[in-house]
Amino acid sequence: MWAYDSVFYQIYPLGFCGAPFENDGVPASRILKVIDWIPHIKKLGANAIYFSPVFESDTHGYNTRDYTKIDTRLGTNADFKKVVDALHAEGIKVVLDGVFNHVGRGFFAFQDVLQHRWESRYKDWFHISFDGNSNYNDGLWYEGWEGNYDLVKLNLRNEEVINHIFDAVRGWVNEFDIDGLRLDVAYCLDRDFLKRLRGLANEIKPEFVLIGELLHGDYNQWVNDEMCHSATNYECYKGLYSSFNSMNLFEIVHSLLRQFGPENWTLYRGKHLLSFVDNHDVSRIASVLSNERHLPLIYAMAFGMPGIPCVYYGSEWGTKANKSEGDPALRASFEKPEWNELTDFISKLAEAKKSSKALCHGDFKSLVLTNHQCIFERAFEDERVMVAINASDQPYTAHFNANAGEAYDLITGERHDFGGGSELKPYSAAFWKIH
């Protein structure tokens, strides 16, 4: 699967393009802005893009009106085709947000129900009771996603609903040639629907990837040969920033051992979860970390640990934004990309990740672990890489049996000799590849 060897870059298009929050119906080809960013994305080392919602919606994209039409605020279907073609021409894969659990109140079938009520042929597309009322005083009750009634829950046991969604997905492949889907709130999706979606993915395009949005619980329930290929690793998202803020690297390493370690009870060994330090739903990592010197290190951990690393647009140069300021603050529009020391460091991590089978597919073994330092090994076939992190403001020398005399750092290209112990500078990271 191509995604397992990739570095992802996430764009939230409505925010990225500076579109108005409310759908004003005014056409504007804002999505073409992505083309101007392709040199930056490529220089950063990303070879796949995950686009948050691009289809016609009421407001924020997750309340879909039309699965077949690019949001008017972003442009036309032809505009988006230009974007995908330009990305593909540079070797960058494209994954779209598949929002299938719910739609917006502006969705045509729900509007028909509001107008025709019992007589609507679409009344069984949703979970509706005509004996109740809604927050919008519709004179009928319907199930919304987790109590949000601007998000009307679809009946994914209804064959017409399933066919409508699957026809749309086929259309996205035929029209735009997309390479996969990130499944919004995958933990809410009907399991049988998800299995049928995997069957469709297997049919429509070789290695068409499905990445589920999962929060907590046993990811194996959704990531398996019948459902998703991957899922968001929210368990380690929290562990990443908490470990640095509390100066306790035991937290994240123990989570990684639980997920990918050498023991028989390890949960997800061999699976490729999506690793991230922030996204469109959470505070920017630069606003979360209490010590800005840890910012490069948390990215080194995210790229060095098992999984598929994903960088959220703007965070690669240290943009700040807090969830308490509201979602629009997290989904800003930048006039142009920036490049600084952090961006340059992430680009080196990306190249190291893509060049190493051990970093993309290797097992996980903890070698050295203290509150402030960790060294772990990633091994695949005959390749070994040791990931070393020193979160302290003091140098640290680790003495351990590396079963190797020499290595070189995939990040800096510098030679490393294990003979006299492994010295780590303050606030440093290394990816030592064993000769």
C-alpha cells in the first residue's frame, strides 16, 4: 500500500483558501491556490495530501449539501481537477474527506423531507420521527450526530443511501482520479457499510486507501482486512505532547510499546496508523508545548515512531492557534507558505522517513528510556534505524549494546560511532542508520 511509505500534508480547504464561513453561493475559484503551494509541499517532503471537505456544504464542510459538486466557495469541479492533476504531476497522491455518517440540513433529500414530510420518498434516508420536534422547530424529530442537529445522521442501512454514496465515490475517482479517503467519524459508521465500502475501494482503483478517524478504543475493530487500511492514532497524539510537557517520555514510549512493541499481546504491530501532532480539530502544537525547544523533537518522534506522519498546513513553520479561540482560528488562511529552521528540519525528517524501509515498516523496540531521553530501534529485514531523543537542556551520553560499531544520521548525514557511548546534545534528535 503506497500510503505506508508516504508523508502526508493536511489542508483544510475552506480555511486555507479564505472562504466565507457561511455558504454565500458566490462562485470563486479559490481552490486553485493549492497549485501555488505545490513547490512548498514538495520541498517539505510530503508526497500525499489529505484534503478536509471539498464538496458543497452549508458552512464548515462537514454538513454536506451535494456529494457531486465542489463547494461553490472553492470553485468548480474543473478547478479541482486542475489541482489534482497538478499534484499528481509532481508525484503527490490525493486523499479526500469522506463524510458519510451525516449530511447538512441543506442536503437535497433532507430538504425534501422537510417539505413533503410523510410523502417524501427520502424519509427513510434518515432516522426520523414525525411525532416529535427538532431544535429548529421543524415539526419532526431527527437524529443528529452526537446531538449536533446541523449534522443530520444518514441511515446507512438504507440501500438507496448506500448507492448514492458509492456512486459519488466512483464519480470522484472517475472525475478527479483521487487515491483514497479519510473517513470522518469512522467510529460512528455502520460496520456493514464500512465493509462494503472496503469492497468498493478494492474494486475501483488499485491500492485505494481508507483511513478512518478513530479516537479511542481498540483500533483493530476498524483497521483490518475487511474495513480500513489505517486510522488516526489519537491515543499517541495525546501521549506525544503530554510526554514533553511533563518531561516524562515514559508516557509516549509505553504507549508505543503497547501498540507496536515486541510482546505477543502488542495491539497493532504490523499496522500503519496515521501519526500527527495537530490537525484541524485541535490546538496547533506550537500553542500546546510549554517549551518551544521541544517543537522539532515532537516532530522527530512523530516521524520516527511507527505510522504514517501527517503535517497540518502552517504548523510546519510553528504557527500558533488555540482551540479555545474557536475552530476558525485553527483553520487559517495564509497568504503564502513560510520556511524557517523548523520547516527545514521537518523536510529532513520527511526524506529520512521515505528513504528508510525500517522507519516505514519496522518493528519497535525500546533501548534506552529515562524521563528526558529515549532511544528506540526500528528494524525491517536487514535494515536497522535507532531513533534518539534528548528533551533535556543538558547533554546526555547513553551506554547500551547497539550491536553495531558505526552508523550515520539520516537527518544530518553525520557519521556516528557507538564505541564510546552515544552522546546526545541538548534538545536534539537523531535517526542513526546502522551500516
